[in-house]
Amino acid sequence: MFNNVGKKIKTLTLVVFWIEVVLFAISGLAIISIEEELFPLGILVIAIGFLVSWLSGFVLYGYGEIIDNLQIQTTQLSNILAKSGAQPATQPQTLTWKCASCGKENDLSANFCEACGRAK
């Protein structure tokens, strides 16, 4: 389900874009067919609909492209790490300091030891 997410987003974006374009075109033509005096409004609906569809599709397609590129870079980085024999970090390292008195690990932002109260 989560394989090729970027490609799925890009495909879905194209499908939604064309559906929106067709719906706005039909709406604009329907407005024009109701009354000829509404011709400029019908053309405006078609033009603005196309522009809105294009802009929203542009953003979502770009997001899919970012995901594709990130997956490629992750694969390349994994290959480089495998060749070098290094292992990727499994847990993020927390920044701590060790109390000189009691040896307690404290958060780096703490100015005093949480166990004994000694200053950093």
C-alpha cells in the first residue's frame, strides 16, 4: 500500500486535474447555454476552473515528486552505508549531561541535576 507513494500521488493528481477541468468546462458551457448574456461568465468559469485545477495539481504533483526523490535518496544512502559497512542509527541520540556527583543522566536543557540538585 505504501510502495511508490510518490507515483500514486502524481497519478491521482493527474486524474483529479482532468476531472476538475472537465467539470468546470461543463459548468461553463451550461452557464453559456442558459442565456447568451452569461457568455462572459461561462468563459470566466472555464478559465478560472482551469487555473485553480492547474495550481492545486501543481502543488500536489510537486509533493509526489519530492516523495519520489526522497525514496531514491534513501535507497542510495542505504547502498552507500551497506558498502561502507556502517549501520544507520536506529534510535535518535538524546543530548544529555552526566552529573559529577551522582552520575545521573540529565536533559541538556536542565541546569541542575534531577536527582541530587547539583548545578551543571
